[in-house]
Amino acid sequence: MSFKETDFPGLIKYLKRIVEEEKDPMLVKELVTQLVKLYEDVPLYPGIVNMCIGGVTKNVKPEELEVGQRVFIKSGDDCLCGTVSAKDGEGIELKAVKLMSSEDELDIGMREISRATVINTNVLKEMWPSLVFEKGQK
């Protein structure tokens, strides 16, 4: 059996779709975390994980939110997540809130940076150069 004949390509397609379509990075992280958790629960059955992962998220109307639910909210250009701690007819109150806002530009001093992480897109080429081929090369 080759890798293509297993159920893993479905999981990869799911990851690709959420990365391309979902704009809320906190939700993307949560979806990946849930995929990993599901796979750890049933490691021999990636097909079952693939069937279940689509049901992890559920879009609801704000009026349907319940106290105690963890919620990811898009409001204008901002993305936020938190746990509903109170609800009334006017709105909801969140606790443990994380806010993701976007700016066109931001100046930040070197002393304000406690950690900076970059992505090495050439890691396969550096570690396994014999496995890297130019696109279209035969």
C-alpha cells in the first residue's frame, strides 16, 4: 500500500483548505490542535479522523451562544476568541479573551521583542537535497 492509498491525503487536503480559506490564525491553530487530538485518539484510523474533522466547527448565530462555550468571533477586520461568561439580550461577555488585530504597518523597538520566529522554507532542501526536484523537471 502506498501513501496515496491511505487516508492521510484527506487530512492533508483538510489542512490545506483551512490554511487557504480561514483568515483567523487563532482558529487555524485550534483546528490543527483538534485534528492532532482526534488522530491521537484513533491513530490507526486516519479515515475516521478525516470523517470527524469536518464536524469540529459549527457556525452559530450570536443569539445561540451559551455561557461556557469557547467561541471564535470575527468582528470587522478583528478576530478574537474567548469563553462566554455572561449573555443577555444586548450581547455577550467574554473571559480569557485573545485578540488578533491587523495593521498595515507597525514599528517595534528591538527591546520590545522578546521572541521572533521565522519559517525556513528550505528545510527539505537543506536536510535532504537529493529529494528536491525543480518543478517540471523529468
